[in-house]
Amino acid sequence: MQRRKVRTALRAVRARTLALAAALAMAVIPTMASAPAHAAGFTVYTNERGANTPHLERYGAIKATVVYDFFAFTCNTSGCFSNGGALPSQATYEAKVKEYMGGSQFGGQVTAPVVLDFEPIELTQLPPGAAANNAYNLWITLLQWTRNAAPQAPICHYGYEAWSDRNHDLVKRLHDANLLNCFAPRMYWDSTQTTAEWTSSLETAVSRDRDMAPTHPIYPYINPGIIDTDAPMSGTQIAHMFTQLKAKTHGAVMWEPSLFTGSSPAGTCPWVSQFSYEMGVLTGTPSSGPLRASAVLPSGNCVVNRGATTTVPVTVTNTSGSTTPATQMQSFSGTAGFSGSWKYWNVPSLAPGASWSTELPMTVASSYDASTALLHIRTGLSRTRWAVVVQ
């Protein structure tokens, strides 16, 4: 396809957009008057689309939207281009944003962040000078158009704050005008990083974001996998990640998690178990009560199969310091696609530390559409969260 420059069209766009920038800074669009207490205000968002996603919204995550670089934006010293040619019209661009927000793509909630992943024109990726200035002016236009398409959403762009502070003066202007009103730095875990190095990168990104816009929330992008090898993160790594993120940011965005449908689903078991625990804490729905249930699949991992019945041994233990009264296992229901009936229902009185065992022939419907499930094992005295991977 032949490349053609669009400097004349871009200058016309700039004239309109620069005139609007000051007015938009005063418009009623999402912002934060002050940074919240992070642990109390921490929100996990998820970008998921396609079949057999993990459905992390069932754990308490909120569906959000990422807009990918469908238009292949680039900028150089001559101007800015889409697929090497003319920039899209406003109507075409806004329709694409709405498509990404819609049910056929990410189905993000209207008040959840819309993150623009236009990495070739991300300002830290460009050399200072004419190319960066051209990209800056294009960003003004695109952010105004994004606001029209997503009037209630915080708008971020996917950034590399931990890697570079190049052109942060231009990024700051976009935040000053409230065209950007949240941050979405890249905070995946790389195989070459130690725990200390990942933490240092987070602190660098947060510090740079705070310098640019201290009241705008920070939602780093994370993933269940070591991003450059696609190996699953360990439970210890995800625990550390959540501890640091809760202390220093306002939330996180889980980017298209696909490991659960890979060739080694059992490797994701520590991750999904820890994620379930973290979301239980964040949503105020942790395992509770004096009795704790331990469900160990015959395979020794957490993977169950669609269209099959698996007999699961379950042990209930009194973790309190007092003897518990006799109680009963509750009906195994409430999760569409999973069913079963306990072999033994009546739980006897248990002294501190004592255990009792039963079995659950658990059936997973062949139509179950997610790659994970959050299950709950209940007695009359307690509830235990149990996360599994579904193949």
C-alpha cells in the first residue's frame, strides 16, 4: 500500500483540537479529587474476549476495555499516518472504540477504564522534537474522539513509565487538560527480573506518574504469565505483586489471560488459587468460619474436565481453638455448570485441629464456558473458596 502524507489534514485537525483543549479541561469527565487510600480503593479490572476465557469477573474483577492499534498509527517529523496513509475520520475512529467496548469484543463496563494501546505513537517511544510534537497533537484529537465514544470512562494510554521518562512533559500536558485521566503502565513480570527489580520498576512508574498527575489513578497492566516466556507466575509472585500494587496504586488491569487454555493448565493452579484468595480479601468475601475444607482432585492438581464427573475427596478441619458443634454440608450449587451431591452430609462435632472426610462426585457440564471456576464449599458454620481450572 502506498504511503501518503496527511500534513494538511493534520494541521486542520490540530487547529480544531487545540482550540477545544482548554474547554475540555473544564468539562465534566472522570477525575479524582484526591488519591484514595490504596488498599481500600483498589480495583481489579480484566480485559478478556473470545471463548473459554477465565471469567475473572466471577471473582470480583470488573470488565474493562483495551483499544488496540487497529489503525496502525505512526508519527514522524513529517506528520502522522494511519496504515501509512490518511488518518481515520472521527466517525470511523469512534465506531471502532465502541466496538472494542461492546459485547463482541471486551464488553467493558461504561465506567471502567478505556486503555488506548497505540504503542508506536506512545510518547516515550518517540524521539523528542517534531515527531513527538506531531504525535502529541494527534493524541489530543484521538483522546477527544475517545471521550465522545466513552463519555463515562476514565481514559488511559498504555505506557512505559518504568522504562523511560522521555517526553513526559507532553504526557503531562494531556493529563493537565484531563484528556488522559488515568495511568496504565506496563508492569508485567519478565523472566530476567528478580522480585526486587520488579518492585523497583513499579516504584519508578508510580513516581513518574505522580510527578505528572498526582490525583489521577494508576492501573498497571499485569498478567498470569511471565510475559516473555508465557510460563505461569507462581503463587508467591502473584502474592508479592498484589501486596505491592495494593500499597502503591489504585488497581490493576489483567491483560487477556490465556494461560489456562494452554498446553500445561496444571501449571496455573498456584496462580488461580492465590488470585482467588486475593480477590476474596479485596471483595470482603474470603473463606470464613472455623471449619476449612480441603478438596484434592485425584490428579493432584486443580484441573477438571468439561463433560465429566470427578469424585473429589474433601476433608473438613476445625481451624479454631474451640470445639465446633455438629453441622451439615450444604448443597453444592450456585455455580452454573457444576453439580454434585455429597456422599456424607453430617459433619460431627470436631475438637480443635480435628478433621472429618467426605466425597463429592462433581460433574462439569460440557457447555461450561469459562476456563476457570470459583467454587464454594459450605457447611452450616463456614465457607471455603475453591478455584479450579476447567479444560
